[in-house]
Amino acid sequence: MPSKKADKDADNLAAVLEKIPKMFKEQTATGERLHEIIMAANPSLKPRLWYGMPGYAKARSKPVLVFIRKDRYVTFGIDEKATLPVDEDAPDNLIASAWYVTELDDATEARIAEIVRVATG
């Protein structure tokens, strides 16, 4: 018999999977693929709705570290509580935290997976 935690995790996953087509509409395939990439990059993440968008945390009671949303473009982002890589060679003091996704190709998918692994590592 599943535990209450397992039931809640399953409910949270179902809510995320239900939200993606409603939120992403004509870009549903992109939203679903981003979900797959995030979960493959760190299968221990717990998806849940976070401010009405899909978010991914290390545990149900932990802060969301990675999220996806639909603005004008599909957005993939990491929260400030994630491990934020600082580019020591950058000529500025900016830390990347969100990216617009216009198309998913192999290079983009690999970069997103790398960002998820670092952010949630």
C-alpha cells in the first residue's frame, strides 16, 4: 500500500503534467519535453506546482530549484536557492538564472540538463 508521501508525490506529478498543456497550449510538446529533460537530469527531483507553474525541488518540503513557465516564450529557469554557477571569467557581475527556449535541439537539451545537474547538485 503506497504511503501518504508517495500519494502526495504522485498527486503533485499529476498536477504538473495536467498543468503543462493548459499553460503551454500550442507549445505543449516543448513544455512536456522540458519536464522530461529536467527529470532525466536529476530523477530524484520532486515536481510540484509552484506559483502556478511547474517547479522541481529536492523534496516536497524543500524550495523549488528549477522551474518552467510560459511567457511570450517558454522560459526555463533556476531559483536563487539553486546552486548558481558564477563565471569567474565574465566581464560583468551577472549570474544567469532564466532562459527563453525557442527550440529544443540536441545542444539545447544537453545544456538544460547540465544546468539542472549543477543547480540541483
